[in-house]
Amino acid sequence: MERGSTVDRDLQALQEVRDCLLRAREAARALRTYSQSRIDTICRAMAMAGSREAERLAKLAVEETGMGVVASKIQKNRVASELLWDAIKDMKTVGVIGRDDNNRVYEIAAPMGTVAAIIPTTNPTSTAIYKSIIALKARNPIVVSPHPRAVRCIAESCRVVGEAAERAGAPRHAVQCLTNVTLEATQALMSHPLTGVILATGGMELVRAAYSSGKPALGVGAGNPPAIVDVRGDVPLAARMIVASQTFDNGTICSSEQSIICLAPVKEQLLSELVRLRCHLCSPEEIKLLEKIVVRGRRQNPAIVGQYPRTIAKMAGFEVPHDTTVLICEYSGVGWEHPLSIEKLSPILALYTVRDLEEAARLADELLRFGGDGHTLAIHTRDEEAVMRLADLLPACRILVNAPTSQGSVGFATALFPSMTLGCGTFGNNISSNNISPRDLLNIKRVAWVREEMTREDFDPDAYFREVRARAYGVVESAEGAPGPVRPYLHPKVAGGGQRQDAAAGALPRLSREELEKIVSRGLAR
């Protein structure tokens, strides 16, 4: 009997996926006909509804998932509604969205089709609001697959914005949420022929499944962001920003700092500031106790995610003051044999001490490559040259300067695009490095007019390409077609048909073997 009921639930879940996608197809047909002003009216109403219900939905999320902080989740909901709408209210997503009148090339927006949206348990209501709004802004209906531990709050968020959309003129079923949540149902949603694109936020296994579904997918990688505190930084400000980020929903955003890399000369000052901000400096014994509960096998222990420091300490077997903000663990080593170097999604920070910025860069690279390729990096410094050098070297798509990474990466504490889905680029095996926006959910068509010279009866391809060469390479040719003077960056053979040119004629300077070796060494070191 029990087996039969389980089969029935599975079949119901699969049928619900099919029904939702069929209804979404009808909504998609209607949405394709909507004007920009009509779409904007709908999305504005959705954002206002999400903002109006921000507190109630935040409380529902904490109650259902048992993780995070209500006040922080309210702010997340407002980022996903108020801040998002402010960023997209003037964004063109219908008709001609770009035009090059000189060359007569126009860009026309077309929807991608039904969005299959996977929502995580860490940021359930804010992600549901955000994905629903950006989907409809691009004229796509959305079908949401909620995390099994957050079905109620995600479904309610979808109901709030979906009903607001309908009241503002959206077709019925433009926003839908699955209620029978199974792994098979989620896989069916992602691979169904009626699904247009997948927008996946969650664990790496889920994202890999999205990319393997056979459908276009926008997935995001895991985060393991380090925060570098430089000797040229404002150390008290750095401490405040790090603690503000960790206490923001107890570190549940994947871009929250997971470690601090502190330069030795400012370590004592930083520790003093962290203690002043009610951080607890863990003893070696307490660090060993934490190591035992942070991982389960080779996975993050979900029981610690989004919990208060006092709760995590009690789980580990020790006590900290009730108002402790962050557990700080002086640490060394990166990898599974060093459990506190992983993504923890909770207010626990590994603290590494290094001699200089070069050692900091090597360690940050190791941490990112271990569990956060392409995600986020914080640098606390006043030295802009150091920022640009580290940004160029390290595999992170969001480099935040003197900012809290939780609020900074999502566009709350910085001017980045407000987003709850943060692409990691090819560093993290993602197709996009963007803070995902409505533009990522558009097909962009190009309309291009014929070049006028091609329509002439006396069109001469050789003359045309001589002009192209002159413009592109800086080659000026005589009427007979012989090359004239060449810019210095061209190889001498281009200028002289294989004849050696002197420096005045634009030949490249000769490099000694020593100089060549230096260039190659610099290239290999990058």
C-alpha cells in the first residue's frame, strides 16, 4: 500500500509538470504580443507586491526552513523587488532594443520561452520573487520548482507576485509553482520539450543536472569567497564590513565570505576589531570540534547552514556568549583534510595569516579553485593598483572593494545589478559571468541591411578589401596595389614582401634572448 501511494505521488508530480508547462505555453503565446509598457506595468505591480509582503514572506521562510534571520530576509526580499525594479524599469526588452544607424544593424528582443526556475532553500522567497520578475520582464512565463524544505514559502511568494501580475494584465498561469516536489519532477521540468530555458540556483549537483538536461541553462557555481585584508586598508572598516556580511542572514548567501586572508602586519589590529564586534576567537580545541561538524563525508553539513554562532557552537560541544556574531578560527591549509576551508554558508570564518600580497593572492587562488571558482572575492585596501592587479590575476567574477560580500555581490551594497543568481563564468563551469538579469533571458535577433557599396554594378571586391586593409591594419597601398608604409605593430614581411626593413620603415625591434625569456616567463606565471 505504501509503495502504491509513493508511485501515485510520483505520477501526480510528473503530471503536474506537464500541466504547468501546457498552461505556460498558452501564457507564452499571449505574452509575445504584449508591448513594453504593458510588460512594465505588470512587472511594476509584481515588484510592489513583493515589497509589500517582504516581512510576512521573510517570517514564513525562517519558520519553514529553520535558517537565517528575519530582518535580513526582509532586506533580501526588498532587493529582489524594490531594488530590482529600480534597475530594470527603463530596460528595453520588447521590440527594437538596440540600433546602429550608421551601419544599419538593429537588435530585436524575442522571449526564450518558459523558464524552468530552480529555487534554493537558503534564499527561497527573494529568489522566487526575483526570478518571476525577470522572467516576465523578458516576456517569458515561469514554472518554479521549489526546494523540498521550502515549498510553502516559495509557493506563497509565487502566488503573491503571480496574482499581482494577473491583476495588472498578465495572462493566467504566467507564474506557476510546483506543489508536488520530487527529484523526478524537477528533472522532467528541466528536460521537457516545452521548457525554453533553465534558471538554476542551488547546489553543484543540481546545476550539473541542469546543464546535462539537453536544454539551454543558466546555472551558477558554488561560492567560497576569501576576503583579503591589506596593510593599506582601513582595518576597522574591513572588520565591520566582514561582520556585517556574516550576520546578514547568518551567511546564507553563496557569496558570503568563507575566510579572511590577513597580512601579518595588521593581524593583531584586525583581531582586536573583530573581538570588539563580538566575534569569538576559537581555541585550538574548539576549532577541532567545529571541524567535526562542518562536513559530512565530503559534503557541507546542511545542519549548520544559516544558524547562529551560539547554535553552531552548541552543536560542536562548546559554549559562546548569546550575542556572538561570528566564530573566528585561525587556520592553515586548504582542502577536504582542512574542513574549515570549505563553503560553510554560516557565520564561521577561517583566518589565514600571510606575509605579503603575493602570498595572499596565491592563497586566495587556492581557496577559490577548491570550492568557489569564478564567484566572489573581497579586497580591503586603499591601493587601487593592487585591486586591479588581483582582479586581473584571480578567478573571481565579482571583485568587491572594501565591501561586505553578501550584500555587495547582489547589488545591495554596491552598484552591481541586483540579482539572486550570480554567474561564475567558465571558471565555475557556467555559461555566464553576469549577475543574471532579464537580458540573459532574451533571444536577440539582428536585422542588418546590405552595405551600399555591394549594390553597385561596378562593385570591385579587390578595391573594397584594400580599403578594409587600410582601415584595419594601417596599410596604405599605391594605385598599383604595392604596400606602402606599415605601422610598427605589423611584421616586416607584410611591409616589404619578405625584404628586411629598417627601424624607420616600421620594423619591429630585435629582442635579445634574455628579453624573450623574460616575456615568456611572465606569460607562464600568469
